[in-house]
Amino acid sequence: MKLLIILCLAICFQLSFEIVLNVENLPKVPQKDEKILDFIEKRKIEAVKNKDEQLLKKKVYTHEKNPICFLDAEIGPCFALYRPYFFNKKTGKCEEFVYGGCKGNSNRFETIEECEKQCL
């Protein structure tokens, strides 16, 4: 059994060594093709940038639509310990906070889903 394992390992090593040698001996890409590859790579980068800009514009538009999302979380003067959600403009996420139960502001939602629907 040990001999069979050693034989298998030797064959696998030989095959992997041949593959490495073959990869190193591949012909180089002609300069003309390199220019095409550079062009394709630049197009990919531009597409990603455009997608990011579109997402950013969408988020800015959404926040302009709901200015309450830019308000800071406000606990209020009362002493209850409610745990609603608010949109944290610094992190760009809906987060839980402690609300005293009175006054405060409109950046306060009963569920995280409601917060995300209004602010994301």
C-alpha cells in the first residue's frame, strides 16, 4: 500500500512539474494584442466607475427626498428605554438607539425595515 502511495505521489509530482514547465514556455502576447488587452481593461475600470457613480447619485437623491435621514438621533427628555432605529448619516446604515419616549425628532423608526425603506 505504501508503495502504491509513493508511486502515485511520484506521478503527480512529475505531471505538475511538466505543467509548470509548459506554462513558462508559452509564447508572449504580441504587442498589438497587449494594446487590445489594455483597452479592454480600461473599459472594465470605466464601467465600474460609472456604476459606482450611478449608485452614489441614487443614494444622494434618496437622501434629498428624505431630509429626516440627515437628522442626528435624538433621545428626548423623557426616561423610557425604547429601542427604535435611526439612519446614521456617518455610517450610511440604520442603527438601533435608546429613545426616552417623548419629543426627539423624525429620524426614528420602529423597525429596521422601515428605516431602510425611508433612508436607503
